[in-house]
Amino acid sequence: MEAAARSDPSHRVRLVAGIAAEAYPNSRVDAAARIRLIIVSPVHLVRDGLAEILRDRDGLALAGIVDLDPTGMAMIANTQPDVVLVDLGQTDHGVTAHLISAASPRARLVAFGLDETVDHVFACAAAGYSGYVARESNGDELHRAVVDAVEGRMHCAPNITAAMFARLAGVLAKPEPQRFLPALSQRESEILMLVDQGRSNKEIARQLSISAATVKNHIHNLLQKLQVSRRGQAAARLRAHHS
């Protein structure tokens, strides 16, 4: 009976929670008004070190320190923390975010142990993290990142901020209509103006005293130069050029 109780996942969750409560009694004080935090790392010393750094910080209530295993996920699901601080020095950001979000959908994820490069930060953002702490950060920056995540802020290095703005500008920018025309021969210019007037190939051929096949070849070259696929688009380019 005793062995069965120890193997029960809910018993293991209560045991871990009890250990955390004994190790960090101050985390229970005023818990309702504080940010409930869980630290996730596969490295025991890392978990303990971060817990020691954050346990007495203003506004934080340390609810647990766990590994990324079934017991840890069960504790996250049982606790429903405000923020989960995740060690990305040892785990995959995408898989970890998926597991934690499944256990606690409303929890904000903050990564630590992160190489502060554009690719790594963007990958974390895409995976659903609300903030990050670079490898070289100190305890104050760790604390600030947790609070900022709850309050909807994220501090970035200047190069990361610039890259984010550049990426955002590329996503939001509307392509401007091309108002310039590439270099056209005199004959191509004449044909383009007649196309804009709605003339058919046969009408253009008669007016310019050339064959319809020659007109067709010129129009094919025009479409390639203007990087369009239809006559109407070519005429629109001409009108945009003169507007």
C-alpha cells in the first residue's frame, strides 16, 4: 500500500509541493498579491540557485522548482502559476513551451540561459515566450524579466529591438506601386501607348504598318520588361508612370 501511494502521481505532486513549501516558507506570505512563479530546469543546482536568488524578491511567490518531467508538468498544472521561468540552456524551446502551455495555458513563459542573438530571441517569441534573460544577466534582471512578462513588457538589447522593428516594418509595409518604367525602345513605347488606348494587336499592326506577329512579339517583350503577365497590367504601369 505504501509503495503504491508513492508511485501515485498526485502523491508525488503533493510531496514536491510540500518540499517547496518547507524550503521556501516566505513564498506563501501574501501569495494572492504576488506573482506565482515556478522554475523549470533539468539541472538541480540551477533550480536551487535561481530559487535562492528569487525567493525574497518583492512581488514574487515561489510556488515550486521542478524538472521537465511528468511530475513537474503535473505540479505546473496543479499550481497554475503566473510565470514559468524556463532553463533553455538545457532544453528545446519549442517542445518545452508546448508542454508547459498544455499544462498551464495562461502562464507567461520567460526563458533564461539564452544566447541573446536575433535568431534565438525570435525563435523564443515564435514559440510563445513572453520574455527572456540572457546568459550574462544578473539577479535584478531576472526579477525584472519575470515582472515585465506579467505586465506585458520585454526588455531587449538595442540590436534585438532594431531587428524586431525591421522585421515588423517588413511585415506591415504595403508594396508601393512601381511608378517608373524600364528602358523601352521607341517601338515598344508606341505599342504600349496603343495598348493603353485599348487597341487590339491587329489594330496596332495596321496603325504602325507592321505584322500582327511582330506586334505580338513586342507585347511579349513588354510584359517581360514590366514584370507583369497581362496587357491591362502593362497599361496600368504606363498610367502610374504619368500620374
